[in-house]
Amino acid sequence: MKEKFARWDTLFLLYLKRDWKKITIWILGIGLFSAAYVPAFEEIAKGKGLLGMYETLQNPAMIAMVGPTPVETARDYTLGAMYAHEMLLFCGVVAMVITVLHVISHTRKEEDLGLTELVRSFQIGRQANSLAAMMETVFINVLLALFIGGVMMSFGADSISVEGSFLFGASIGMAGIIGAVIALVMAQVMPVSSAATGSTLGIIGLLYIIRAGTDVSNVNLSMINPLGWTYLTYPFTENNWTLLIFAFIFSLIMVVIAFALEGSRDMGAGYLPEREGRGNAKKSLLSVRGLFIKINKGVMIGWSIAFVLMGAAYGSIYGDMQTFLESNEVMKQMFSSSGVSIEESFTSTIMMVMLGLVSILPIAIVNKLFAQENRSLLSQIYATKVTRIQLFWTSIGLAIFASLVGILLAAGSLGGTAISAMGDSSTMDTLDFLAAGYNFLPSVLFFTGLAALALGWAPKLGKVVYVYLGYSFVINYFGGILELPEWFSKTAIQSWIPRMPMENFDALIFITITVISIALMVIGYLGYSRRDMIEGA
Amino acid sequence: MSEIVNIQGLQKCFGKFRALSDVSFTVNAGEVVGFIGPNGAGKSTTIRILLGIINRESGNAEIFGKDVWKDSLEIHKRISYVPGDVTLWGNLTGGEIIDLFLKLHGGGDKQKRDALIKRFELDPKKKAKGYSKGNRQKVGLIAALSVDSDLYIFDEPTSGLDPLMEAIFQEEVEKIKKSGKSILLSSHILSEVERLADKVVIIRQGEIVESGSLNELRHLTRSAITIATERDVAEMANLNGVFDFKQKDNLATFSADNKHLDDILMQASKLGVKKFESVPPTLEDLFMRHYEG
């Protein structure tokens, strides 16, 4: 025991000291994001707000996105019930993702960077680092939980009870811890940190999508999903603390597994074996394009699988929609009066969500060029006849190609599954789904253009494009729920695009945004062709 | 002799930091130029400007008579480069990366590649993330040495290599030199520069402080002299051009200005010389003189 964990406490204190700024921003950021919207929700709840919201959120598309509520009649739908319903799952996932990145960067990443090697040469146990990082993460999430509970309680709103507030906070903190333990296990299994991060985020994505399906079809099935142990605690209504105990036991088991795995592997090694490579390059690698495809292959394949799964998961919900409508008189009236079928409405909402995720891939590909530049990977290539035109436009070309394929996979998989789920009652064909998907192409190009602009003029800002994507995503995600002012929602690029098939295609907007995006890329190139390469800075 | 590289009054700032304030030197055809200076003196910045990776603020830089920024592609067809810290894509093997570099450079000799892989004892089937620093450096070197170029630019090429591999590198550079190619060799390892270079350029804080052939540089400085005489050697101490005089019985060591060597010898011969050794300054002495003084 001593051999394994000696002086973990020293490391633990060191980490707190090292990370205190990050921890402060983390807790304030996620804490306020999760807890501070109570006044805003009070606004929504005024008059018939709660009633309307209750009906809106009965829509399967909404359940797939934000999760279900245990409340059975609109009358019992309180402010607290609404807050937990709309916010808890989303905030839990955000807390989870941040925690995953933190855990991997302090365990596997440090191992890859050679820091662990140095640390282990001191009188420090072999697994003390993992234990310290884990303890730090738990500590942060406990603080986060208390902070959220405290802030929510402090508003003193009706139906936001003390117990509910702390359960709400605890559920988010527990979501973080679940993310942390999955990350710790993957950090042992995978051969490098990037694979550990990728696979953990993949697992979380998968859990999210599976629960979207089970929430709509049968909520009880969501109870066997680790993600379900967070948002199904139903704060302010059922206050179901027992689920957190499940989550706690799950986390404990995962930690034990992780430590066992770590204990029996060599530093720097994983459990997935590495194959011996080729002594000579294949012809397909021998060009800038070949190289870039090879470098981005992992992330492209990973996301492609995610798009297909995501489409299939959402698509499978279509079969239950009519049944669902039969059981809900108000919704049925709503849809029959608007002249839009529930399937069409669902498609337009889900398509926007999926296309937000599809946009990540091209941004990642464009940003990769700077990441390589910065790591001096291209030094020897700059000294060949390869031009900057080639480097830049090959990256952009690959990003656009990835966007086109991504949309095809996401929309095609959604359509395919939806049509087979609906069977004879299908009102849409595959083309409708693909059209709805490619309708959003300009927005994907726009994000690619922004990334290209950053690459050319301020490459360190490349990551900010993700922030804008996240912002747009949140605006669109909550746009359907919160009544945002027109100008505000228009700050998200997708809001300009009509939502097919509910709304009609607008060629003018399609072309305008496409042209703007291409202009951004060209301006980006002008910067890229004349700026200094930034190596190792 | 035609000039392959010609740099005049090069300047470059990074923000407020003045990386290069006045860099001028030339590399002639068939010449090996050693480019030496401590960390942060501006060696890599100069080389990056030569490669068109970053642009200069003022001054001129030409390779093969062409502007290094505007005509970089024309230039790149005929040069090879190895950075001091070769970084590689972790998921590609060394062999794949060498092939890629050869292809992107255009041409390259397959047989030479295989021979070099053997000489440098590189395992080309291993993924690059498993390579040590020295092995990564070998990948860069093999790629650069397998192609036929007119100018080779090496930026601390042997960092991380073991002495055996260092020797192999030096042999390879000598081969290139014999075939009349030009080489710009930036290095910390002064013995390496001493062995290979025809000309030395010393940079300090973004300025060239000394340049010339090793012989010329040596001439500017002092030789270390050890002398044993029959009569008392003490009077040597007062001669012009004698410094750091130390005496033990009739044995003395001192450093001597080369231009006063004749007087010193005349005087010494009067004392009955039993032993006389003169060691020319090493490059290290030259180097230290610039950084200590």
C-alpha cells in the first residue's frame, strides 16, 4: 500500500496549489451557469409560462435533448421542476466533459509528456499521482456541488427548496465524478492520452444518445445508464437521492478497476497493443493531402461513427411519436393546427443539434494545421517545395470534405433509421432528411471559414471558434425553450437558416452565408501566406 | 568562388524582443560554414529566415542569388534542412516519415536511404512516438542526407546522438563536402565544427561578432606556450605580448600574442631552450573569449 500511494497527499496539495486558478474559474463558471438562471426562469414561469413550457417539453425532440420530467400534469409543474428538467442533464454533461479533460491531462497526458517519469524518481508511490489527481477532482466536484446548491438556495424562490437545491448541485457534482472515473479507466486502457480523451468523450456521447432513446421510449431503461443516475434524481419534485448512491458505488468500482489496471501495466503502456508499423510509406501517404488525411484519420473516423450512431439513436425515436401523440391531447391539437407533422418538427430541431456537432470536425481539421506548425512538426516540410498554398488549402479542402461526409452520415443515418422505424406511416423520404441536413451546410462552412481566418491572422485564437460554436449551440439548444429576442438569437449563425422541413429552403441565405464563408477562407489564406510561422512558442 | 548564401544586415524582432540586430555573412560554393553561438543568440532565427519560415524586418538574404522569402520554392528545390529538435508524427513510423520527406522534397535516392538507415542503425518500422530524441534526429538526418541538394542547412543536427552516430554524421558531411556541396552547420559541439568547417561565424545576441576561416581567427588570438629553459625563465614575463605568465622552477606557461611570437622566440633562445610547446587556441578558446570578455 505504502509502495503504491506514498505521499499522494503531498501531490494532492501541490495540485491544488498549481490548479487553484483553474479550479476557481471551473467552479464559478459551471456553478453560475448551472445555478444562476433562477431569475430568468422566474420570468418564463410568469402567467401561463409554466403551462406552455410543460407542453413544449412533452415533445419527443425536447425529451431527447433535455430529458423527461416526473410531473404528470401541467398543474404540478413548478418553477423548480422546470429548472431541473431543462438544466440538469445539460449542466451535468458539461461538468462531466470538463472533468474528463482535467483527469486525463493530469494522469495519462503527464505520463506521455514524461512528467510522471520525473515524479516517480522521487520518494513517491507508483500510483500516488492517479490517487492525488482523483482526490483533487472529487474535491473540486464536491465544492462545485455545494456552490451550486448554495447559489440556487440563495434566490429563495418558491419551490426551489433547500433539499432540492443541494440535490441539484450534488447531481452535477456526481456527473463530474462519473466522468472522472470513466476517464481514469480509459487512461489505463488506451495507449496514449489523446486516445483516452477521445474514447471517454465517445462513451459519454454514446450514453447521452442511448438515454435520448430510452427517455422517449421507456424511462425505466434510462435508469441502467450511468448518465441516468444524475438527471433522473428529479430535484425539486421527487428528490430521489438513492440514484446518487448507485452512482457512488459505480464510481468506487470503476476506481478500483482503474487502479488494478494501472498497477499491472508499465508506465507509458496501455492495454490495447500497438502494432509494428511499415518500414516504407504507402504511395497514398506521399503527398501533403495523404499526410493530412493520415494525421486526421483517427478523429475523422471517430466522429463519423459518432454521427452515424447519433443519427440512428434519434431516428429510432420516430416510431414512438404517433403513439406519443395519441396519449397527449394538447400536443395533438398543436400539431394538427400548425399543419406541420410531429416528425417534421422533430427533424428540424434535431437536425440543428446534429449539425452543431458536425461542425466540430472541420474546425478540428483546420486547427490541426496550426497545432502541427506550433509543435514544429512541419519544419522540415517548409524547407521543401511544398507551398503554403498547398498546406492551407489542403487543410480547408479536407475540412469541407469532412463536413459534406459528416452531414451525409448524420442526416442519412437519421433518415434511414427514422423511415424504417415509422414503417408504412412514413411521411418523409430519405431526400427530405438529406435536404434538411445539407440546408445547414452554410453554417458548417461558416465555422470552417472562421477557423481559417484565425489560422491566417491569429492562429492562437483557433480554439475560440469552438467557443463560438458552443455559444451558438447553447443559443439554439435553449432557443426553443427560452423566448430569446430576435437579435440575440441571430448572433448564432444557424439561426439565420430556415429549419427544413418545417420551413422552406431559402436560396438567398444559403448562397450568402456560403459566399461569406468562402471569403473568410480567402482572407485567412492572405494572412497565412505572409505571416511568420510560429514554432514552439 | 560564387556565393551560395548571402546575408546582409539582417534584422528581426519578436514583439519587443530584438532577436537579430545585425547579421551578415556568406557561404560560398563548396564551403562548410560553422555557425556558432550560445542558446538564444539567434542561430535558429537566422536559419528560419533563410528557409522562408519567418520573414525578416530588414536587410537582405539570398540563397542561390534568389530572395529567401519571395523565391522560397525555387530555393527549396535545391536545399536540405535538419532542425535541431526533430519532431515527428507519433502515429507514423520512421520509415514512412523518411519516405514522405523524400517525396515532398522531390526525388531522393532509395538506395542511399536504405544504406543510411543501416548506417545510423534506425528501426524504420517503429512508430515515431516510441523514438528517443536521438532516433528522431536520425530520421531527420537520413531524410536530409538521402536527397541530392546543393546546400545543406543543419541546425544543431547531432543533438541527442551518441558519439558513434555523431562520428557517422561527420563522415557523411565530409562526403557531401568532397562532392562540392555547401553546408551551413549550426552547432554547439565545437569539436565538430572545428573538424568540418572551413569558415566560422560567431553570433552573439543577434549580432555577428566574428567571422573568418579558423586560421584567420586563430591568428587574432593567442597561443598557449609551455617552455623549459636552462637559465632563469622569469625574464620572459616582461616581454611584450606575453600574458598570464606562470612559473614553476624553470618551467613556464603563458599565452602569447601571435604577432609577438618572433620576439618571444628570440628571447627564449638566449635562455637555452630545453622544451618548447605551442598549442594553437581551440575553437572553444575563441568562443569563450567572446562570451567571457
